[in-house]
Amino acid sequence: MPLIQRQAPYPHWEFTDPASGDQLRLVPERGGLVTGWVCCGRELLYFDAERFADPSKSVRGGIPVLFPICGNLPGNRLELAQGSFPITQHGFARDLPWAIRLLDDLRGVRLSLVDSPATRAAFPFPFELVLELRLAPSALAITALVQHRLEAGQGPEPMPFSLGLHPYFAVSSLAAAALEGLPPRCFDHLPMAEADTASQLARLEQGVDFLCQPSGPVRLLDREAGYGITMQPSAPLDLAVVWSEPPRPMVCLEPWTGPRGSLASGERRLSLAPGEQLSLSCRYDLGLA
């Protein structure tokens, strides 16, 4: 079977691609989290297993899912016509249990999250969020389907949301890491101000957190290991966030649909009427540096 439940080094599901032997590790009970991606014999994701073992701490590693917001909102409140709702940074999807099953073509897995009383306390909408993770030759293709479900007695209010992925990529060291394909200007999340991208990249070893809108693929290079990972964004999942947290040997290269505070500011806010759905996609390719 390509999808097997394992207990070591921590309880997880292991998917193995029958054609290439590439693998994914997944812990659906912890936010639909991908904890490992072995591609061409190389583990590409950074994952702090010791921190993961303590559920009271936020995850550092894998590919957390950001929904229904990316970043945070003013006062950690979601203001809607239905009222004011408390919502924490990056939303609740990364904290809740998801369902998992094989894709019909056996080339990957399907993760799904449906609204519940717990989600309605922060986000008063009936929804389903599906992630399809498909292994391709030297690549991981991710498709997200967001649906504003219809239900009896439902009002006409549209469902606003943002979606992001937060992959932690392992690097030999921050000194060995470099990025290509970013625009000259970005938005620095630390002072919340525009900045020069080159100056941010020069500070990877000190720690960065910035957002930009590239016009095409973005490549993360590990010059010591001799390989690169290329993010192939696709609108509207086409903003790029770069984050480093020294001394951890990792760089996050994240696709987002909207900037921090999008649901409050309206900038790049996505919205679905009851019964509507939207498909979003992103792809990561492994290649030589």
C-alpha cells in the first residue's frame, strides 16, 4: 500500500509514490501537517521533532496550512456583518484534525477540513478546505479547494478568506542559502514598512520576514548542497513570503493569497458566495543549483 501508518519516529502517515519512491510524511491530526518530503533521496523539509512533541508549542517545520487568514488581524478580531469574532494568527486550520485518504490515481493524498462548532466560534461560515498533495518527478504539486458550503437557513453573506502555505525548507546553513526571482521591492513584516529586497536577502543569517509579489518562479538555492527548490506560484496564490529564524538551518518560502490583515483592509481579499468554490495551486520543483 502506498499509504501506511507509522509510529516512529512519531505517529504519522507515510505516502510513497509507486513510480519514483519519493515520500511524504503527514500528521493529519495536527493541522493536516506535512512533516517530511523526501525527493530524489533527499529530505527537503526542516522539522523540529522535539518541539513538535510538545503540543503546547507552535510547530517549527513541515508545511503548516494558513486559513482563513494569513498573518493576523487588528486586535486579533474578525469584524463581519454577523458580529466580531476572535481569531488567532494564521487562523485555526493548522491546529485542528484533518481527514486523510489516498487520491484516486494513487499519486498522492487528499487532506480535508470541514467547519465545526469550534471553527464557527471564530469564523461563522460552513466551509470545506481540501488539499491535494501530488508527487510528480522531482516535484510536489499542491492544489487547494475552498468551498463555501450551502446549508439550510443560510444567509447570503459571502465568505471572505485568505489562504497560505508555510513550508520550512532545510538548508545546509543560512550562509549557504540564496534566493532568485524576487522583485526589487518588498514589504518587511518586522517594522511593517516597504523595504529593498536585496537588503533583506543580505540579512537571512540575522532573520527576515518579508512579503513580495514575484512575476514568476522563485528559487531557493542551497549553494553548499548544490541544489535549488523552485516555487511555481499561480494566481491568486502568488504572493511570496520569505522567513528565516536563526540559528535554525531553514528558510521558509511561502505562497500566500493576500497580505497580513487582508480580511480587514480588503487588499487581495478573496470571497465566495454560498455554494461557490475556488481552486488554488502551487508547485515546488527540485533541481541542481
